[in-house]
Amino acid sequence: MRVRLLLGPVLRHVGETTAMVWVQTDEPAQVHVLGHSARTFQVQDHHYALVPVQGLTPDTVTEYQVLLNGVQVWPEPDSAFPPSVIRTRGPAASDQLRVIFGSCRYPKTGVAKIDDKLGLDALDCYAARLTSLPHEQWPDVLILLGDQVYADELTPEARRQLTGRRTNKKKRPPDEVVSFGEYVGLYQHTWGDPEIRWVMSTVPTAMIFDDHDIRDDWNTSAAWRASVNAKPWWRDRIRSGLSSYWVYQHIGNLSPQQLEQDEDYQNVLAAAGDCWPLLVDLADRADHEVDGEKGLRFSFRWDLGRSRLIMIDSRNARILEGGSRKMLGDREFSWVEKHVKEGLEDLDHLILASSLPWLLPPAIGDMQTVNEFAANRSGLRGAVAEKIRQTVDFEHWPAFLNSFLRLSELIIDVAGNSQHGPATVSVLSGDVHHSYVARADFAAGSAARVHQLVCSPVHNYVPFFVKPVFKLGWSPRAARVARRWARRHGAPALPMSWRNLSGPLFGNTIATLQLAGRGARVIFEQPREDSELVAVTEISLTD
């Protein structure tokens, strides 16, 4: 029987001479790409491969096909899309980079009323436009900043599929996925859209998760974690969510050399038969805290010519036990600091990516900091503050004040290097269902321009109450009042201030960061009714 390609190919990490191509198949198979091959590994009844393509030539564009057991399965017969290609980077374009980014992409549902409410998918529209552009105008990287799948906000079809499986609704709720196989269905639905499938086959894609990939408000606090751990279905859920994230998203973020040294990946490849027990152990290590650290690091680094991307895991890496509130454990934060500072003299631009914004609307940031102080107290005041924290999502960087200040000092250190260092530091984020550009200003000045760039959502609706809240949050007057209030409640003076250069921008959006030499600009685009993307904001980051 002919083996079928269920999902992919997804082009992941690409270097000057290497590329990683991810696929999912319906049966075990040998997967071939450009003369290189990998055997699928099995997770329960599902099959995957990550093919390391090596020996490519820098600064080239190479068409590729995918073969399963020697039979070509990609491109699909009569495909209307251009051939999938691997575009390597090299010396010729080391100072040029085009990055597209965004977060919060809910899938099409097939229900007219819901899809009309969601609006047009900005990434889908971008992919359609890309088909008519020459390769030199294509983006070099697609960065997906969380909420690739919604495991707790299911489409009507996904709910119907779960309903027949739930014999014990206390152990497995009818409106949330729990098993690995149910996660597989989410990824197939979300990534199976034809335009999305094609664009991910031809643009190198970096990914990180956020809460909806697991569950809304995931790891908000120790109290949240204790409450959800008491649910009889949670252990299955977190194992399935983290395991599926590792398979579908994380391993493709790594280079061939990194995967060769990754013990978990090598154990999976060496497994005879189902490697689910290995992934259960992996998920438990990723979830549990031991001596104030997590057992698995999902943060990663991509070198992109004279630019560098550091992706920061601001969701699973949190340390919450024993009275701690840290966005990352000290060991992982030290890893971030090391890779941020390494070889700065060779960089024109530093890109930090976190699913959660570093710089929020100032008034909202101060509210989150004061809430953290109150939630740390015992008694009724602490309980009320914790309830507020969970109810209104006070769990961004300012709600982990020590981590917020540590990240701020790191950025100040990099930006203040007047002799050698990057021209810009850009923090890319999503999550908050509005888009904006905020410029950070430091009392001592800085050699580099520092910005928070937020693009959210790519495809989701904006609740009615969000617009007035964020408009007020960006008000300079509200910021001044909130800052005085926060200082009276013990908030420290901050090492920087920031101002909004654009926005808040609401609606489905895709953003482009363009880097050329020491110059940088960002463009936000939104789809019109005819599915054409229109630039609604364009800002130079280096003027």
C-alpha cells in the first residue's frame, strides 16, 4: 500500500548549507529530500520524520520534492502553487533580512457565522500573495509567536469529534483535547490549510508556544498550577500537549548539529516501535520543577547573517514553586544572556522573541506589577489578588517583576554598547490581540534603537472589551497616574520609559521586519475584503 503524506513538508531550520524538512505520514516510511533521507519514528499510531538536508550551496535557491519509499508525494499532482524551495543564506546577503511574524492563528471552522466573525486569515492572504512574487522578494524567516493551535477553544467540528469519545466527562472534558491523538487532529486542521501548508513548505519557520497551545492562562501562577494539577485529566493533557509540541514544533527549531547532540531526539530515533513512553518522560521533565529549574529548555537561537534571533520560552520555562515567580529559571536565563551577548561586535541587529510582550501599555504593566506584590501576600488580600491575576490575565513580563527587570537590564547592556554592537534590538511578541510599536528610551541613552514589536492576532476575533482597555492603557495620562500609584505600592523606578509609535492596531495582522545594513523598518499589513493585504503602518526603526 502506498504511504501517504498527511502533513508537511514544513521547512524548518535553514543554515548556509543545511536545512531541516519535517513531515507526517500515515505509515512507517523512508523519507527522501534532495538525496538525503530519514526513517520515520512512531508516536502511538502516528509517524514523523525530520530530514536533515546537508551539503547545500550558500546563497542559492533549490527546488525540492518529497519522496516516501521512493515515490514522489510532494508537490502534489496538479498543484496550483509554485514549487517548494530551500533558500540558503550566505555571505552575499549576510546584511539583509526579511522576517514576517505574528501570533494567535485560529483555524477556519467551516461555519459561516464564526468565520465571518474571525475575518480573513492574514497569513493565508500573505501566502497567496507570495505565489506571484519572485524568490528575492520572499521572506527569509516566518516566526510564529504562539497559539498555533487552540487546545481549549475548539471549533464546532472538533467538539463533535470529541463528543463520541467521552464516556467519562469528569476524567476527560468534552470541550478540550486531552490525548496525543486529539492534538494530532488540531495540528492537521490548522496546518492543513492549502495556502498555509505551501508557505510553510518554502519559508523557514521558527516557532514557540503560548498558553492556548496547552490551555488558557497556562502557568499563570503556582495557585493556578495547583488547581489544574488536581483535575483528573490534566496529567494526560500536559503530557500530550508538551509531547506534541516537541514533535510538531520544537525539534524543527534545532539545526542538524544540535539534533545530533540532543539526547532525547537520538533516543526517539533509536526506539524500536512506539516511542510514546520516551515522550511521556520528556514531558514530565519539561513540566516539573527541580531545584528551581525545568528539565528541558525550549528557548533557542538562530544565526541569520549579521542578525541573530533568540527565541525565549516565556510560558513553559516559568518557575512558580516555593514562593518563586520567575519567567525563566536562572539557568535558562543565563543561557539567554550568554547567547545574546556572544559576538555582539559581529551583529547589526538583535532580535529577541517572546510570545508575551516585554513592554505592555504602561498603565497595564504597572497594574500587573502591583498585583504581583498583592498576590504574594497571605490572607484575604493575597487570595483576592490571585483571583484577579487569573481572571484578567495579569501574567505578562511585568507580573514577574524580577524577570522583567533582568531582561530590561540585559537589553540596556546590549543597547548601551557605544563602541561595538547592533544598531537595533527588537523584541517580537504576540498574545495581546492588538498590534503596536513601542520605542524604549533609557536615562543614560543608548547606541542602539530598542523597540517592542507586537503582532496579534494573525487570525482571531478581538473581544469587544479589549479595544477600550488597551486604548486607555496606552494613554500618556493613564500611564502617569498608574506610575505614581505603582510607586506608592512599592514598585521600583524603572530603568527605561517607552512610548507608543503606532497603534493600538486591532484586527487580523501580519508584520514584516526588514533589515538592510544598519537600517531597519517594520510594516504591519491587514487583509481587505478582496483578500489583498494593505500596509496600515510602516515605521523606520533607525531614524
